[in-house]
Amino acid sequence: MKVTVVTPVYNGMPWLPESICSVAEQRRDVELEHLVYDGGSTDGSAEWLREHTSLGYEAIIGPDGGQTDALAKGFDRATGDIFAWLNADDVLEPGALRRVVEVFTADPGLAMVTAACLVIDAKGVVFSAIAPPPVATLRGLLCLSANPPQPATFFSAQAYRRGGGLDRRYDLAMDVDLWLKLAETGPIRTLPTEVLARFRVHPNAKSVAGFAAAARQNLRIRRRHGMPLRSQAAVALIQMGFVRPVASPCKHALRRLARRLLIGPPNIDPTTRP
């Protein structure tokens, strides 16, 4: 089975080389197509991509409609039997693609395979991990707050096309919409004891900067697919998307007020003129 990996890039430095190399190193294990879409980077990413095509990827450099648009274009032209996407700051584990091919070869009817994913910081230090969802069914994905970890999730090309692919309307939780569509087309296999990728968290990451907005978009997507409002996922997403953004500023203001009431106003130098 052939694997197609799509990597969307926009100012991917300094992590882009590690991400690209983590895919290139697996060419000895599987038949591989790697499509890299750079949407107009200004940090040296595009230049690096032009200079390192010997790593085996195809670089498509030029304006696009954002991350989801770049991914959709990649999957539309992909020729593999198994699809994956790897963001420019994430990393595949050695042997990950070989393992995925083994699972799909043993059960070609699978729509999706998802495994555990390590969480790393800007320097690559592991500080957490994400497990695959405990109930790998459409209802489980809808009603439980756990999502398949995107870098460690791989899906059938046939299932992707049957489900309608990525929806360009979504720019933050497009993966959630895709997982639900895939779950409607066929079974999901989880590999809870196997780590297939590393997800990087850093201040500039879209998942960090747009955390609350992503939760709100996630909620809308799940509701459109039939998630009940009383489910665990709905409660968690309402808290993340609506309650916490309002509560956090109020909490800080209340702390400041309590501090003034208990300790008094800050010391003022009487010789200081306003």
C-alpha cells in the first residue's frame, strides 16, 4: 500500500527540517508520496524547501486559502491508498508508516487508524502524551471529549473520498469534522500502546493561539453531526469556548480586588507628583 503525507507550511521554521526529515527517513520502509504546500512563508521555509528536494518531497510554493485549503488540495491530487497529514512543527516516529501499512494491509476495510501521540515543547522535550479515543465509534467521537491525535491518525483514501473530504469552511477544527465523516464510512482501529507521532506545543501554534475559538468551532461541528448537548464533549467544549474566556479575566479582577481589600493599596511615595 502506498502512503501519501500532506504537509501544510506557513512560516514553519525552525521545526520544518525535522518534520520533513521524519517523513523522508521512512522511504526505505514504505512506498511514499510527500506533498508539501507552502502558502507564502517569509521566514526561510520556502527557500529551505527549494534547496532540499533531494529528501523526496514535492514542494508546491505559492498563495493558498489557508491550512485547510492546502490540505484539501494535497489530498485531491494524492495517489496513495493511505492518507496522513503532518504539520510543519510535528514529527513522525521512526517506523510509524510501516506500522500503519501493516494494520491497513491486515484489514483493508478500515476507515482510520489512530495511535498515541507524545506532546513536545518548542525544544522537543516530551512533557505529556495524548491517547487515542477510548470509544472509537461515531457516537464515541461525538459524545466524548477525546479526539484522535491528528499527527498520529491515518486514514483510507477511499474513506476520505466517500466522506467528502476536508471542509474548507473550517480553519481550526477541520480535523474533528474529518474524523466524524470518516467514522461514518467505516470502522476505526486504535493502537493505544503505540506511539506514532509527536505533537509540538509552542506559543505561535494555531492550536494554542486559537484555543477558545477552536473549541467553539468544534462544538458547532459536533452539533451538526448530531452530538447531544448533554454529552461530556458538549459540556467540556462549552466550558473551553465560552465560560473560560469570560471567567479568566473576571477571576484576575477578583484576585486584584481581594488583594487590595486584604493588604491595602500599593505604597505610594508621597514625594511623587502625579
